[in-house]
Amino acid sequence: MLGYSAPKTVVQRVIDQVDGLLALEIEESPFYSPAVRDADPGFMVVMNELVGEQINPALQRYRDFLANTYMESARTELSVTANPDGAACYEASLQRYTTLGRSGREVYELGQATVNANKAMVIELGQAAYGLDDFKAIIDQVKADPSDRFSNQEELLQFSRDAVQRAASEMPGWVGNMPDAAVEVVPFEEHEEGKGRSAHYRPGNADRPGEYRIPLYQPEEQSRGNAEAIAFHEAWPGHHLQVAVGKSVEGLHPVTQIIWFSGPGEGWARYAEALAEEMGVYTTTTGPITRRAWPARGMVVDPGIHLFGWTREEAIEFMMESGRYPENMGDEMVDRIAILPGQLTAYDSGGLEILALRKMAEDTLGDDFDIREFHDRILENGTIPLVQLRAHIIAWLSK
């Protein structure tokens, strides 16, 4: 063996996810879904046989290999540095995700400075909302507020749909090239719930709208303010706007439709959480607080785990301090960082870069600055690497 492996906790999550797939009736399997969209009875018969006689047995063999063979050799350490050449792997993965040239230590230190600045802003909001001037006390107040929680899954789903609709109605004032593509808020399939998967965006195509796919697991543990921030991150003005614009611009190279860079991609979505506040579409007191309490923590905890020896407990404590995620997500987030080294740093590395480019444009153009035009320039080439995006904005400002 060469010594490369995934952490045992991540392997167990994959086993659990495969078990969820195998527990489904054939007609409920996502692999059978093409037959659901086709009216040909013969095709349904073929797909039923394919799933039942080939796909599910292959999944079972994979599941048994993970549980009976791979698990024994999987690593106990979280850090990728436990693998051969792991430190170099982390630095390469970090640059791949952020599309910037910062080292792990530089990301870590910038993240710490940004988290501290964000905490100061949380305290300002907490003083105004609750009369409190201590960060922990403010977050505890947010978490203890029963009006910030949902009573059932249907309430969470409708609240998220309403947030997306509010943002959609305001978009023409904030982007010049407004795409026609719609987005729907769609709950997770039953087999996905509670398995560690996060809310996410699924791009649309000519046959269906884009989808903001949302977990409804344990709604009583989910914050209304956080639900707003995530809706704006995934739909309008976040990923859906970003992807829909990229698909609507004529003349882009076809490769832009299949390549995704996390730095500009997740960076725009993080920027969108703040932009939604400018747009006036948050309805909660907690949304503006929690959206500031979390950002840049990924820039700290990710290299913290992979480069600076953070334990699972230290990482969970640091992330949960923000109050953004339910307590039951702490382990899930750590395992995500462990299996995707560097990825969690991309959100705020990109978001901070877009904010820096906006300030550059505002300072350069003065009274001629148009927020709609700036957003068009940011989005018009798809998710190009951030170094190229900066060059693109500089060239625009130089005209």
C-alpha cells in the first residue's frame, strides 16, 4: 500500500449514505429517475432491471468493500498531512480552491483578522438589538430566541421559498444583465436527510428551472436568520444568479459551462449574503448577526485542522461559537473539512476579493459607479480564477 487513505469518520458517512440508497425501493432510487421522466413502459422495465440487477448489487459490493476492507486501513487523523506529501497536497489544494496564491499560513492569519473584525460588528448589532456587548452573550441570545426557530418542516420550506421570492423581486435594481431563468426551492429526498449533506444549488437547463435543494432535517434546530442567509447564498442573489448569467451570456467559451472554480463561485455566494442585506430582503434580527458571526471562520478552521494541529473538539467549538449552524452539524463540518482540504477557505477568500474589487471600482469611478454594471462585470465571464477576475476589473476600469 502507498499509505493514502480517507479518515475513518468520513468512510463511515459514505457507508451510511450507500445504506440509505440500498434501503430504497427501486422506483424511489435516484438511479431510476430517468424512467420517472419518460412515459415509455418498456423503458421503465429496462431501468427497473438495470437498477435491481446491476446498480444496486454494485453499490452493495462497494459498501461491503468500504466496511470490511477499506475501513481497517483508513486513517484516524483528520489532517491530510497524515498522507504521504500531505503538506504539499494541502497547499496545492488550497490554491486550487481559492484560485489565489496565498499560503496556508497567510489564509489562516487573514481569516483570524477578518473573524475578529466581524465579531466587532456583531457586537454593534447586538448592542442595538439586545442591549448586549459581549459576543457570546449575543449569540446565546440568538440561539435562545424561540421565535428564531421553526416548528415543522413545512414552515422551514415555506419561509425559505418566501425569502427567495423577496430577493428575486429586488434583483433588477442590482444587476443589469438580469437572466430569465427561474429557481425553485426543493426539499432533500428522504434518503439524503440527516446524512451530512449541506443545502446546495443545482443548475437548471432548458427543461427545468434551477433548484435550491434544502435539508428539512430537525427544523426545530434551524435558525430563521441562518435560513435567510443560506437562501440568498444559494438562489438570489447568489449561485442561481451567478450560474444563470453565465449561461445567458453569448460568446463565452463552452468550457465555462463545465468548469467551476470555488474561489469566485463560492466567493460570489458569500458576497451575496451581504448584498442581500443592502437589498433590504432580510426580515429577521438574527440574519444580519449570524451572517457576520460565521464568515472567514472557514479560513481559520480549515488550515487549523490540516496544518496547525487542531483537534475535532477545538474545530467544533470554534465553528459553533458563531451560532450559525445547529450543534448537530459540528461533526459533519469537521468531516467535510477533512475530506475536502482547502475547500472551506474558498468562500471568504473569494468574498473578500470581490469586496476589494468593488472598493477599487467605487474609488476609481466615484459618482459614476453603478452597482448593476459592477455586478455585470464580475459575472459576465463565469467563474474565472480570481487573479483573472482582478485583471478583468482593472481592464474595465482603465477604459
